[in-house]
Amino acid sequence: MNYPASFVSIAAALLLTGASPAPSPENLASLQGTWEMVSAYEIKADGTRTTNYGEHPLGLLTVDAAHRYNMQIFKVGRSAFASGDKARGTPDEYRQAVVGSSTHFGVVTIDRAKHELVFDVKAASFPNWEGKRQVRDYTFKDGLLSYAVPASASSSGIVAYSIWRRITP
């Protein structure tokens, strides 16, 4: 093969100097697939870090080709209801069940220019989100999808962060 002299010169220079082209930033081309939760935590207005889901939450996010999604997040080790009947729990059992979990489904899209995920929530375990649009700033680096739930979404002044890794089939 005949390569142009300029190509040969550049290739030789790169080999001799050990330089390599700068890596391109990761692009989140699609959310389609199944994602497992890596971490979830909250930052309070005073800067302290907390979590409703414990240090090792269980979570699953699935997105199909039509952008329909469903998401579940659960705190590991939530107390079982002593009665064995979810209709007859104590106030504390109900609180732990609700605060220690989050589920919702609907349609999700990516706005790459703004680095935002847009969740159009159809139904949610937190009824205030139903029928609402939730916008999340996101980053995608080293195969991890991270996004922030703004303080305005909970009305508590707390910003929640979720970190996900795509499960490869």
C-alpha cells in the first residue's frame, strides 16, 4: 500500500513519542437496555450526605426501544410487616416501606445538548410525580450513568443522586 508521506510522518512521530490521540468523551447514545444501581445518596442543604436506601441499595432501570422505562430502587434490609399483611402495617412499617423504596415508570428521553434526562412519569410510588415531567442533569463517564434529582422535586431541599451501570447481556 502507498500511504501519503504526511500520514507516515505523523504515525512515526506518534510511535516515537509514545503519544496517542486524545480520547473522545463518552457519549450516551441510548438508554435502551437494563441498568443496575451502583449507588444512591442525598446531599442535604447543609452539605451532609445521607441515604434513604442504605449503603448498598438494590435498583433496576429498564428502557425499551420506544423509550418506555420502569425503575425500582429499594433499601436492603427493610423490616418485614409483623402482621404479615401489607394492609395491616404499623405507622413505622409503612414509613420504612415508603421511604426505603422508589418506583416509577413512563417515557424517558435524553437531551444530549443540555446533558439532561427527561422522565415523563406515568405512575409513581410517590404520587406527586404522576403525570409530571422530571428533568435530571446527568453525566456518563467510565460506563456509569449518574444523575441528580433536584431539590425542587422533593420540596425538601435535598438533592438526590443515582448512579447506574448498564448490564451487558
